Amino acid sequence: MSERIDIPGTTLFDGAQARKGYALNKMCYSFNEAANRQAFVADEDAYCARFGLSPQQREAIRERNVLKLIAAGGNVYYLAKFAGIFGLDVQDLGAQQTGTTKDEFKARLVAARG
């Protein structure tokens, strides 16, 4: 196994992060079903407790803070399921991660394509 790479300002989703975020990502995956999304909206605390989220994960959920969710072990692809409850998509998440507006983030993506 290779040595862990450190990229300043970036939380790498590796095995340790996957283990740390298992409950959070499992909960977010559950949002594939409309009934689960409704249950979350009806009683967020009870829904999070059902999956055993850590205090760090619970705080990040309450704050709707993507960077904190990633630091708590969240995988952006599962977090997109959570964001979808609020009408957000992966580009909204990317904008929050980079501290830009969604339009600025989309422009950066287009510019990077060259």
C-alpha cells in the first residue's frame, strides 16, 4: 500500500475516511427512497440517531456544511443524496467546497475543459 498523499486544503477519501464516514454515507444512501427523505425532513434528529451519526457528523448535518461533512467522512457522491433533499446538486456542493457561487464554479469547470 502506498504512503498517504497530503494535499493542503483537501480531505482525501481513503480507507480511514470511509470507515469514519460509514454511518453518514449509509444514511445519505438511504435518501434514494422518497419515504426516507420524508422521514428525515419530519424528524431529522431521530433519523440521524437511527444511523448512529457521530457528534461531528450530526453538527455538520445541522449546519449543512459540505466541508465539515467531508471532514467527517462523507463521500461527495453520497452527500449529493443529502443535498438533493434541499434541491441542491453536485455543482452546488462544489461551489460550497471552493467558496464560490454555483455560476462561478460552473465557469471554472468549463474553463478547465479547455
